[in-house]
Amino acid sequence: MHTGAGGDRERERVLLELAKRDKRDLAQSLRAITEAASVVLAVARASVWRLARPDGALVCEELYLRGERRHERGSTLFQRDYPAYFAALLESRAISADDARTDPRTREFGPGYLEPLGITSMLDVPIWHDGALYGVLCCEHVGPQRRWRSDEETIAGNLSDLVSLSIEAAERHAAEMRWRTVVESIGDAVFVLDANGGITQANAAARALVARGGGSASLREWVKLAEYRDRAGRVLPISDWPTARALRGETVHGEILHLRSATIPDELSFRVTCSPVRDGDRIVGSVGVYTDVSEEMHLEELQRELLAALAHELKTPVAITKGYAQHLESLDVQPAWRPMLRAIDRAAGRMERLIDDLVDVSVLRLGRLALHREPIDLSALVSGVVERFARSAPGRQLRVEAQQPAPVFADRPRVEQALRRLIDNAARYSPDESAIEISVTVGEHDVLCAVRDAGIGIPADRQRHLFELFYRAHAGTPHDVGGLGVGLFLAREIAVRHGGALWFESTEGEGSTFFLRLPRADADADAGASESAS
Amino acid sequence: MSARPLVLVVDDDDDLRELLGVLLATEGVEVASAANGLEALSAIAARRPDLILLDMKMPVMDGWELCRRLDADGGRPPILVMTAAFDPAARAAEVRADGWIGKPFENEEIRSMVRSIVARRASRSS
């Protein structure tokens, strides 16, 4: 008898202690388990071996020698030397060998292992983890042979399960640490908030941000410290904060927000992504990623200023050149000068178009094509553009047929810009004496504006590229009038952002018609407004 | 003697002011000029123009400030904003101008705009 009634209680106590331990450090857990095994099962040697694949070897991860109170590790047993034992590991719940030296499963250990170490009985339990054999827990008795009792087998089984749990806990901990390292090293601020807006997790960048903002652990306190504005400068009520929207089930994708706080001297700008965290159907929190784009926004602002200054500085000299060339040509000058003056005028016109294109490209690049929509009458707008164009190209025949009112909900300068591009193009690529026809028709759902010219048309093989940025259909032909090839791209971009479309029909040598379609604004709701806006 | 309408050109570019003087000479108007908002204010004090051709971005005093001052002083003559900005219509709307023209302009374009504003004013005052 190795244990008595007192031993039972001792056994319970040891197992309970083991179960309660922090299992994140696997090496520590294995030391504790092997020590416990040697005590509760009263064996001289208790060890945990790990199956190393693919070479089929058992490597000793932990061996406790009870007599010497010493730990050891590192020995290796190869499958090819002990085939019966390896096979038994896969087939048995436990290898309970009272006489290890004769038991068919363990006798292969006899001369080389059991005899030199004085081992007589073995109680080995396979350790399973994640559906695969992880290794084995070995309890080896030295001294007179033992007869393993079923309760001892159960205890060994429990200890083997504890090894399995420890492995799982350690792996989970390692994965968590890896993930934490990843999240911590992200330069963006990452917040995890609970359903009440309390910060439950925050990475280094997020903690630094909170500290900069005055330090607070919950959204409620943060509200008192900080203020968010959207791109238009509007102060967001807390219900519109990304976190609040995420808690309502919405996913916020890369929106720009500006943050102000008493403790932050300059306004900070963030690109924010925020998603709900769900537990089944319930939303239990939100994850927010805040990318600091303050520097970017500042550069964008500088770029915008530079661009405005550049356009301004370039356009004034062009205006002077063009103005005098046109003026001189209208005077009683030597006939030979006229073509020269016209050439100066044309060259200035080319420069003007280049500057416009340059500005447009930059506007696109800066993502400034934000629409400020209002109810307008497209027919009135078309008339305005045509009138303006007629003044700049006197003598050019323009026919307008516009149904009124043609209510659309649109950004006036942008739509004007698109129309101007279409009319400019029509004029540029058609003979001066030919007419340009412009029509506006009001459909049930849409308003359609068509600009038709009797010009050179667009070669069939170039048509599909027409709306590409920087594509110039007439480049390298006698009809090349310059520019960067952004006008039609921009015009279509404007149409699409209004929920409309821009397309064309063209026959080479006969002319082209461009169609701009915009969704019709609700006639009832906008009737008064469109009247006052026109 | 001074029956001819007065157009005040406010622009910081000397050559552009001179060009407008030349172009508008055919329109039966008198042309005065100022290089910035401040000069414009004293010109306006000396003789009230019938039309101001106004550049917006100028040193010393820009077009926005000039409009504010004129409004504060009780009313202003018609203003035609003349700008090289990306969105001239928006500039004009900012100062509630009577019209706008983008730079560069066609000579005929600016002449006809000046002509129509001055004519409207003449018919109203007669």
C-alpha cells in the first residue's frame, strides 16, 4: 500500500492546487505536474515527453527525479527502437505495465533503459491535444514491482489531461502575446470599447492619444474633453461619433474627423474606421482604428494654397498676352501681322487650357470634388453657360432647346464646369461655321442634356479610351489643340458623383453628341426652391 | 463733362489694369484704376464709379475686405469679380457680386459684360 486515507486527502489537495495554477508558462506547468505526479502516485520518476514529428521521436520535456528532488530534460527515444511502445501509445488510454520488463508494450525498454535505472513498473498515459497525440506522461516505479490500481490510472489520466490543458493555455497565451505585440506596434490608435463606451483595450498609440487629450477611460468623459468635427467643420454630436454609430450596427469606413481638445494645441485630423463587435446578435462593443492624418491634411492645405497661387500667377500673364493679341488684331495693323497675332492668341489659349487642366488634375488628386448640392434648374444653368460661351466666341452659332423647368439637385459650379467642357470640346472639334446644338429634356426620373456638334467625330478605335484620364483622342493629328486630356474624365466624374452618367455617340467625319444625364429632383419638393435658385 | 460712366479697375497687376483701360476705351466709358482695395477706397471717395471690375487676391487690401468696407459705409456700386480662381462663381457669391468673369477672358466677353451692366445702370438712373 502506497497511500492511505490521509494520502487521499493529500492527493486531492495537490490536484486542486494544480488545477488552480496559472498555466500560461508551459515549462512551469510541466515542472509542477511531474512533481505532483511523483508525489501522488508515489513514483521515483515522473516525466512528460513530446512527440517530435516527422522523425517519430519522443523528446523529454520534463523529468522529475523524486529521490534527488531534481529536474532534467532532453533525452530522446526513437520510434524505430521502440515500435511496440509507440503503437501502444496510439491505441491505449493508458499503458499500465505492472511488470514493465515483461509487458509486451514496454519490454523493448528492458536492457537499455529499465534495467540500468532499476525501473520495475510503468504507468504511462498518452497526452492528446487538438485531436493529435502530443506525447506521453510517464510514471516510473523503482523498487519492488507494483500493481497499478484503477484509481491510480484515473489520477494519471487526470494529470495527462492537465498537461493538455496547460499546453492549450500556453498556446493561447502565446497567440495573445503575439497579437498584442502586433496591435501595440501599429502606429494607428486602436481602441476596443464596451457597449457603454468604456475603453476596454487600447494600444500604445491609443493610450498616447488619450493621454494627450487629457486622459480618460470612457467615452463619456472623453466627450467632455474633446470635440470632433467632420470635414465640413460641423461639430459632431456624440450620437454621430464613429463609436456611437458602430454601436448601432454601422461600420464606419475611413472617414476624416478633426479632433480638438483643450490639452492639444493644434487640431488633429484622423482617418477613422470603426466596426461593431458582436456576440451572436448582440452588439457588445466597438473597435475603432484612428490613423493620424494631420500631417497629410496640412500638406494638402499647403498644396491647395500653392495651386491657387500658381494658377493665379499663371493666368494673369496669359490674360494680358491674350488680351493684347486680340486687341492688336482688331486694329488697323499691317496685314502680315495678323497671322502672327492670331498665333499669339492661340498659344495663349493653349496655355490657358493647360493651366485649367493642371488645376483640375490637382483638384481630383486632392479629392476636393466634394459636392455641395442644391436644387437648381438645369435649363437655366445651361442657358447661363451658353450665354457666357457665346460672349467668348462671338459669331459661333449655338442653338438651345431647353424644357423648363428641369429640376436637378446638383452642385452648380461642378455641373457648369462639366457643361463648359462639353461645349468647349464641341466648338474645338467642329468647323467655326457649323452650329452646336444643345438640348435639355426632362424625363420621368432624369434630366438629359445633349450637346451635338457637326465636327470631325471621334475615330472608332479611340472611342473606348475617351473617358480615361490623360487620354487625348486627337493627339498627334492635325486636330490636336492641346491640353492634358482631363476634361472629359472630370466631366464624367462629376456626372457619376451626382448619380448620373455621361456618354457619347460619334461618327468620324459627321460629328459627336455628348449626353449628360442627372437624376431629376423631386418636382414637388423642389419646385419652389428651383424657382428661387434659377 | 463727366457724363460718361466711370469704370474702376481694381487689380494689383499694372499691365492688366492698362490692358483693361485700352479695351474699355471703345465702350464710351471712363476708366480709373487702383492697385488694391485701399487705393480703391480713396478713388471711390473721390468719385463714385458706376462699375467696379474687382480682382480678389491683392496685397494691402484684398477684394473681400474692400467689399466689407463698402458695405459698412452704406452701399456699393455694381461689382464684377474678375478672378483667376478655380471657381470664380463661388468667389463672386462670397461677396455677393453682380457678376463674374474668369481670367483669362476674351476681349469681347469683358466688353459686353461691362456694356450691359453700364447700360442697365444708365437706364435705371434716367
